[in-house]
Amino acid sequence: MTTEFTSRFAIDPAAAAAMGTDELRHNFHLANLFEPGKISLTYTHYDRMVVGGAVPLGQPLALEAIKPVGTQSFLERRELVAVNIGGEGTVVVSGEAHRLNTRDMLYVGLGEEVSFTSADAGKPAKFYLLSAPAHRECPTRPITLDKAKRLDLGRPETSNERSIFQFTTTIETCQLVVGMTQLAKGSVWNTMPAHVHDRRMEAYLYFDLAETARVFHFMGEPSETRHILIANEEAVLSPAWSIHSGCGTANYAFIWAMAGDNVDYTDVDPVTMGELR
């Protein structure tokens, strides 16, 4: 089998507040996303988002339906975003090839057939995959990093100087909202002061971390925060009721993705520093 999957059920805030380290990691932490020669998926019960990775080697990897989606083909009732964080690769969408360099993104609409290849199996592509239910077909669109909407925010003195690249704000999607944040050298904080957005969930993939570096990802209700330790190329699920912020031992990059009722990037409920506990 070249496709493997797990499932994560939705957790309410009271249950999460009572969890210890192992329980938090079991329910919210996603590791082993990028297994050579495989597609690894996690079906979540947060807005039915699927989070995963594809690492093609010598042979193409086809995106096949998994049992939880309940359809004959994976995108029969879904849309997809693939972001390449590895070597050069190609995503073939219903016979049309789209070459992606590192940090390029491809949006794939409802009903398409998808497969993945690497230009060099010795330096394979690593496609980070995000999928959510779709109610209509939107056109397949590649977005290179230089075409994304860029916002430069933060300051060196607050250790959060960063560039935000909004991928999906420049194209049409059903509900997926995806982008990438790159922290400047010497900056380690992201999304602090924090916020929540009750109308959509979020997933973070942290990458470009050294082997010994870690990110402390903060989650939980503002009055009941917890943390999960994240290594390179690991992800974390963030329910709609949870803050999502992180602080690393060095600078890093992360891909954020949202699904739910609202696709407006600014539709958030801010949390002041004085509200955090």
C-alpha cells in the first residue's frame, strides 16, 4: 500500500484542558507526514479536513480515496491544496502536469484525479496535502511563492519579524484558506498576541527547523493554555476554540491552513495578553 491514513476525532475544550502531554499529542500532534514512497493522510473531524504528505520516489504516487471520505475517488466531493517543501516535483491533475519548486502551491478543484512525482528520487519532492469538502468545482491553479500576496509584519525588538504569504486569497476556492509564514533570522514568535476564529479550524505545519531545534506550539482556550513540542516537518491541529501560536528555539517557517464557515482571513477574535492564562 502506498496510501496510509489515520483519523482524529474532535475534542471539546473541557476535555483538552484535562489532558496530559501524551493525550494532547495523541489528539492534536501529527508526525511522520513525509514517508518516502508513500502518501500519509490524517482524516480529522474538525471541518472534515484531511492533512497529509506525499513523497514520491521512483514511481508516481496516485491520490486514492480512503474509507473516511466515502467516495470512489478522493476528490469526488473535495478540493485539495498541495504545497511542495522538498525538491522539484510535479503534480499531474487529470493528465495535465504542474511543476512545483520548493514552496510553490497548487490548488486542485472538485472531481479531479491527482498523482505526484519527483524530478530526482535522491532529492524527492515533499508535498504537504490539505483537503476539505467542496460544494462546487473551482479551477485548478498553481501559485508560485512570488505570486502570493505578501505581508511583512512584526519587529526585531519583539522577536516576531516575519513575512506572510497568502496563497489562496488570490484564487477561487470553496473553503480552503492556505498560506505560509517565514520568520526572519533572530525572530521566533508567531501569532502572538493570539486569536481564535470560532468559524473555522486550522492546521500548522512547521518546517525549515534544524534537527535539534523545536517549536513550542501553544493551544487551548485563552484561559486554559497548553503547549505541544514540535520538531521539523511535524504538524498540529487547532480546533476553532483554540489559540494557535508558537515560539521556536530558532527561526522557522510554517504553513497554515483553515477550513470551515468563513474564508475571510481577517475574521478573527483577538485575545489580549492579559486574557491568557
